Amino acid sequence: MAALDPKVGISMSEIKSKLLRPALTSHYICDFQPPDTEFITARINTAPGERYDKLSLACVEASLPGSSLMTNEINDDHTGVTERQAYRRQYDDRADFTFYVGNEDYYVIRLFEAWIGYAADEQYGDQQKRAAANNYYYRVNFPDSYTTGGTFGGSLSIRKFERDYATSGVSLIYNFVKAFPVNINSMPVAYDSSELLKCTVSFSYSRYWIKTEIKPRIDPLQQLNPLQLLPGNVGGFTGAGFEVFVDPGLA
């Protein structure tokens, strides 16, 4: 392939279209749907629709996942040359999400404590009395019951879009497979000047896959509710008339 020749007389409009429209980190929305188990639902006491909306709005920081190729080193197939060949795709071992904690019911903390508690099979008997007992014990559940997409459903995804979404209609969706929380970070409290209480939760997952979605252009003056981006909501991407495709190189 020949190298690019220098270009002379590039127009300002071309520069703007190619260089002056970078993606921003502050435009995203996360979709959390824990496994629909009686154990988790009983401890958060919140309707499913309200549960998902609260989590999505409360998530103030997330990370788009990454991956790498693991390679084998091949020496001296060609004199003096060291080559590498890929043999496996390695995904990041976890994804971190940070949430604002609401003061009305500490919902975020209760939800993820319940999810981890279900994974540890703390669902039988009076869990609080068992935890306080000297002979406290637990037996971890089967992964298919507490991971997303398993026996009780659930999902975890991050949708990345830009501020011109109302006119471009383009977004990337990172879908996590078999995700579940593995760690709730400690949350320091102090008598110093008050700060917002945040809860950071780390998720483990098997892999992720990316979907590109495009929806028709809409009137830029139309008000867009970010919650419409959640799967299944009216006004979201599902339904007739939308062009949806998956990049085969990323799935």
C-alpha cells in the first residue's frame, strides 16, 4: 500500500468534519437489570421499572471495557526475525461502576448487597440472625442463577452516544455476558465537610460484545429523555422502522 501524499489546500469544513468533532466522555447511559429473583426483590422493595431507572441515573462513572490479544512468540522461522501470532482474545477481568447514593433509602447499597448476598446463597432463614451467629455459614449458588442472562434473566450494558444524538441517532452498546458484582468498595464517612456519598461496584464478566445502533433522524427541537435509551422503553431503539446492525468484527 502506497503512503499518503501530502494534501494542499484542505478546506476548513473538511478539517472541522474530521478533527473538531471528538467523542466526549460525559455522554453515556448504563442499563442494570439484576436477576429477577424473589430474594433480591424482597430486600430492595422497589418496582422493576423504577429500579432500572434509578440505577441508570445514579451511575456517575463507568468504564468502557477493553480487551487484548494473547500471542505466542516465534523465533528464527526467518533469520534474525521474531514474530508473534495471536491465539486468544483476553478480556478485562472486571468493570467498575460508581453510583450516587440516595438519602431516601440507600437503594444502591441495598441492591448490590442483596445481589452479592444471593450469590453467596444467604437466602434461607433469617439472614441477619445467621450473619450475627458464631456458627455463620453460607454455600455459594450456581453461577447460572446470579449472573446476568442466566436462569433469572438480567442484563448489563453501557450505551455510548454523543450530544448530537438527537440528529445523528448513532450509538455504541457494550453488552456484558454473565456479569455479576464481585466487590463493593468501602465508603468512608467523616465529620469533616460533607461530600456526596458514592458507591463503587466492580463487576466480573465472561466477555462483552458491541452492537452499533442507528435510529432515524428526529427534529433537533424535540425534547429527548435519556431514559428512552433504555431497552424496551417507548421511544427507544426497539420497534419497526429502525436500522439495527452488528459489526461482525466486534460481535
